[in-house]
Amino acid sequence: MRHKKIFLFDLDGTLYLGGRVLPGAVELVHWLRKQGHGVFFFTNNSSRSLNDYVHKLKGMKFGARPSEIVMSTHTLISFLHKKRWKNIFLLGTPSMESMLKRSGIRHRKSDRPQAVVVGFDKTITYEKLLSAARWIDQGVPFVVTHPDYFCPTEKGPEPDCGAMAKLLEFTTGKMPLITLGKPHRSMIEEVFRRLNRKISKNEFLLIGDRLQTDIQMARNAGIDSLLVLTGETKRGGLDKRMRSAKLRPRWILPSVKALLEVLRNN
């Protein structure tokens, strides 16, 4: 672990839970920066904008710069630009819409779109779902920002992007063209692009709390991973879950606080 130079952190369940910062998280991030290591923050949550996350992480004392935050929306924007799709129908929040608009991608309510984009839309209405379903039924491809069926919160699970996409899939009989975000390797490829320098994959470490998204993404990108047990994944039944998923992280620790202790002692 002492050879790692770039640390990629999942957010909710790893560094914080809802609005509560987990013990040792802020200290770990600042210690890594003092050692000259790169730090990046990963989130599948497409309901917020980049600025929302900058302010959130600043308020939690992490002090993240925009260039350190990688969102599923970033990979969506890269994908749409590659396809040269600038006019879409969006199931997304105003924050997501504003982020897309700044990148030159427009939400069209009436004109036939080049794609239907399904994000984590906390402002969803039946009218929006109906419009999306009708465009998809007419052959417009649809793209999903991330596969999460629910978003864990302190009050319980909230229906997330993957659940909304499944509703449209069952309604239309059509599958998404692509589902981005974790565990798709494109999120880590976004970090490679931002670094603008050669660095070995052996120098990367991804830290997260979910096997099927965080740890799977690390495997898909060919980098090492560390599973913490402060979020979705708990110690009970873990070995069975790893065997079932045929997925095992390089390391398992109870928390990021434990990671800080390990790194300091190495």
C-alpha cells in the first residue's frame, strides 16, 4: 500500500454518511495531500451539480477542488460529446440540466431528441416519465447515468436512477444503450485524462463501501481496491457475498480511520 500515489474515494458510506462526516475521513484526506498524493472524489449521484459537491465537501472541511471531483454526469457529458448528441430529453434535476447546458447539451421538451437521458431525478413527474417512454418507444436511444437502484440515506433508501431506468425498460421493452457511472471504467478513465501525465495503474487505490459499484469499477479499470465497512457493506455475510459476486477487493478495513492508521505506520 505504501507505493500508492493516487487515492480515489467514494463519498457516501465511505467519507460520510448523509450529513455526518465519518471519523478520520477529513484527517486522512489532508494527510494524503501533505504527503503529495493525488486525491479524487467519486459519486454516481447525478441529482447534484459539480458546484453543489464543491460546496458540500468544503462545508465538511475536505476542501475539494472541482478538478478533484468525478461525477457520473462527467462521463455522460464525455459520452454525449463523442456521439455528437447535443439535443436530448432529460429526466434530471435543474442542477443536472444546468451542468449539461454549460457543456453545450440542451434539454428539449417537444422536438425529437437525439437521446433520452435518465439521471437521478428528484423532480420527476408522471408527465416527464410519459414523455421519456414515448420517445424511447419511437426508437430514440436512452442513456442512463448510473445503475444504482436506490440511494441510501439516514432515513432509509430512496429510489435512484437505476430504478427509474428499469421502469422505462419494462414500459417500452427497450434496453438502455449504455449505463455509465460506477462500475463503468469510464469514471477512472476520466481521472487518467485529468492527470495529463504517465502514471502506473499500480499506483492507484480506490476506496469504497460497495462491492457491486466501487470494487467492481476498480476491477474493470485494472486497479487495486479497498473495501470499508462503514456504508452498505457490513462484515456479516461478507465472505458469502464476495463468493456470490466472484468479487474480492485487495484489502478490507473497517473504516477510513483504520486506513489512516495503516498508512501512517507504513
